[in-house]
Amino acid sequence: MNTHLSGNLLFKYLEDDLDDLEREKVEAHLEVCEHCVEQLAEVAAIGADEEVFPLELPPVGFADRVMEELSAAQSKVVQLPVRRRSPKFEVFTRFVTAAAVTGFMMLGSYQAAKAGDHSVVNTIQHKVEDVSSNTEAMYVSIHTWFESLSAKIF
């Protein structure tokens, strides 16, 4: 033989997984090829380091039993009621949101007082015509309240 034996063929030889004719050809080649003898030793060393476990197929009906057990387990699942938020939590959330908006508006008013003509408040007041009358009235009353509060604080 002019070619060397493949690693797969050497592994089959070690596992005694060759028929008699193939085994005789491999043994005859190993008698004359030092390279393949070294390769066989390497394959044997790799095989000695790791245990080889045969592939086992699951028993007949295994998948059906698993699916039946899953169906049975799913029927035992208890559905929890949907938890609704309490009215107190809703009020609290709205209060915190209003407080945060109020804080930002106070900060904006304070910055507007420092900025002079470049204030955010003046920019918004110029665009009031785009806003409904209720929103405009609410903004004006809040702005007035903030101005009086800012005057007291600063």
C-alpha cells in the first residue's frame, strides 16, 4: 500500500469493528508502515484517555409516556388569578408622577428666571395657541403658582 491508514480505520481496528478481510489488510500494512504504527499508538492513547460509551436508543414507547406525563402534569397546574393593582397604589403612582412633573416644572421656572429671554416658559407661551383652552388655563395657573412659590423661596 502506498497510502497511510485513516484515523477512522485505525479506530475501528482498535475497537475490533472490522471484518476479517479488512483486519488482515490493516495488520499487513502495520507490519511495513512505521508511520501508521505511530498513528495507531496515538489513536490508542486518545481512546485510553476517554471512555467510549455506546449510543443507546430509548425504549419503545418512551416518547409517548413522556407526552402523557406532560399532559397529566399540565392538567394539575393551578391558574393564579390576575392580580389587580389596588386603588391606593394607583393614587400613589399618580401622586408620584405629579410630584416629578411639578419638580421639573419648578426647576424649569427657576432656570427661566435665571435665563431671561431664553426661557423654556416663554417658548411654550408662544405656542399656547396650539394647545386647547383647558390645557392653557391649567398651565397658566400652575405657572403662576410656581412664580409665587419661586418668589418666596428665592
